[in-house]
Amino acid sequence: MFDGPEELLEKIQLGEDTSLELKVVRLKGDRVAEPKRDDLADDMAAIANTHEGVLVLGVDDKTRDIDGIEIDKLEAVERYVYEICNESIRPPVIFRSFRLQIPDSGGVLRAVLKIDIPRSLFVHESPGGYFHRQGSSKRKMPPEYLARLFQQRSQARLIRFEEQPVPGTGMADFLRTLWEKYTTRSNEPSETILLKRNLLAKEEGGAICASVAGILFCCEHPERFLPSAFIQAVRYRGTKQDSNYQIDAQDIIGPLDSQITQAMAFLKRNQAVGAQKAPHRVDKPQFSERAIFEAIVNAVAHRDYSIAGSKIRFFIFDDRLEIYSPGALPNTVTVESMAFRQVTRNELITSLLAETPIAGVRDGIKRGYFMEKRGDGVPIILAESETLSGRKPIYRMIDDSELLLTVFSDAAERLRA
């Protein structure tokens, strides 16, 4: 939006409107003094709640003069915007920043920071409350407007959230080597195939965007657009969740199949492996890798991606392993019936995982993360883990919003003794 310096300058000269917000920048040393943190948070949330828009930092909103930002201060200003979007707005607002030079009234080139903010999939709350944009101003949303907006965006999430368009994205955000895996069976144009496969989606106005599933599978860094779409992995020494006893920690990011592969690598480097000498030495790991593989695949495939601010958490202790997956169980599935029923929240994600080759496996029996929608993942997790440790894993719901799986270590009984 307003991509070139000339187009942006023409827009600035016309002044603010629904799609443009201008802010002068004042610094004290390396710290941004103006705009104020809360004010800027309210403005950015209002744009995300209403319509795609552009914030230009370095321009006086009243006189439209190009004051600019010192080039060596651009990084500090950009970091200020990042902190506001991630710390002062809930859920965080996605943005893209661009450093440009445009001429002031005297023809001198001045640096400005252009911030592109897409219309959001979510409703954002900033320090002042819930705002939307009317013309060139932000306004607090009346209760009935806010209720309607929540309803509209909640309905969009409930109806195949994985197929919803992600505003402000497009095929250019995909990595070719990633999307080509899903287009090999057709000779049609790539964009046509990706639309048919719901990896691209059309917005109401006709613009073609990446879908949520497209971002998760075909984007090198999905967390740029879906900040919670990652796995937080931690290995603790002992049996308590205490940051003072972290042995290893990693935020596992990237396409979904890569996240699964990285999570398994995290397990392998952090689990203890014992040995049994009857009659020959046999390595005996803390956890069944087959069971944990199924558990991670299930978490990635079935979590609720519409819940902002919630990631998969993968914790390893001396006596157990815990996997927290965001979202309630789908439909009428209960914790007690999970081993006997097969219901999926994300049909498209599950289907795409089924045809995604597993890294490092060639000519093996299992070519995709789901060979079919067979529904035997939970039974494998239960049986394999109980065989190794002598204790059946436990599933339980937390506040009807998060599923926790606890798998006990082979060493758990020795630690308890």
C-alpha cells in the first residue's frame, strides 16, 4: 500500500484518512519521546481492527511537513514500534516496516519509517480499550459495535479458520520449494492450484491472500503472520517447572513439518538413554520416540490456531514429558473417548500433513505425517508409553481451553522410590 516514495508522498500531501496515519517523531538520546507509547498503540490497534492502513513515522500530521528521522535512529524507532505491537496490544498486531527517503518542502531527502498494518483476523485491545478508525481519527468502539465485530471475526474463525485469508499477505510470502510440494499433480498455473488447494484464498474484495494453512505450510517464517504458531520447548533438570533449572530451551519455528522434525531433535538431544544387558546391551530411552512423534504431530495438527497468544508447549522433566496444546477438544470428543474416536479440528492441515514427506525418511512405510485419517495416534501414544514406563499417559483439559498430555519417563518409578 503506497509502495513507492512518489506514491507515498502524494498520499501524505492529501492528508490523513482511514488508510493513513502520520506521526512526528521526537527522540531524547536513543529513546523515543514522541509519539507516546500508549497513544501509538491505540492508533495501530484501531487500524488493525478496521481496515488495512499505513502509519508513517517522521511526518507532522498537522502541517504534513516531512520532518524525517535521523538515519542512525531508525533502528531505535523500529524497535519501539515492535515493542508496542508485542507488549502493549493484545493480541499482538502484525506489521511490516520499510525505511524510505522522501523529499521535504525544500527538496531535501529525509528518512521516514513506513509501517504497513493489515486488517486483522482478530479484535485487538490497546491500553485505552478497543478502538476502530473513522476517517482520520480513532474512536472507541460502542458496545454494540464491539460485540458485532467479535461475532464476525469469531464466526470467521469457527468456519474453517485454516482456510481464512491472512490480510496483507500473498503468494510472494511463500517459499517456492515449500509450495511446489503441493502442486506437482497438476499442469494448471501455480496460483490456480494453490487457490483450489486452499493455500491461497480470496478476500471479500477479490484480493488474493495466503490462507492460514498456506502460511503454516508454505511460508518460511509463519510466526511473522501468526505469532503463536510455534512450539516452545524446554528441558528442566529435576521434576519442577523452574526457569532456574533450565538445561535447554528453544522456540521451534518454521513450517509445520519442520516444527515436528525440530521437536523430535529436541527430544533426542535431551532425553536420557539407559542400557539393558539381557542378554545383549539394548539402549532404553526415557520416552518412546514413536509415541512422542505421534503426540507432537497430533498437537501440531489439531491445536486451535484461532486462539491468539497461545503456543504449543513441550516440556521435558526427569520423570515426565508434558505437551500443552491450545484449544478445547473438537465437537463432542471427551478426554475419556479420545482413544476410541477420530475427529479433527483442522481437516485441511491434516490432509496436507498426510502428503508432506517426512524429513530423512526415504522409501519407508510412512511417507507422510498422516498416512490416512486412521485415528490410531492416541492408542499408539498410550500403548507405547505404558509399555516403556509401566504407567499410562494422562490427558486432561485445563480450563476447557488447553489440552495437557503427560507422558511418564522410564525413570519415573526410580525417582519416586
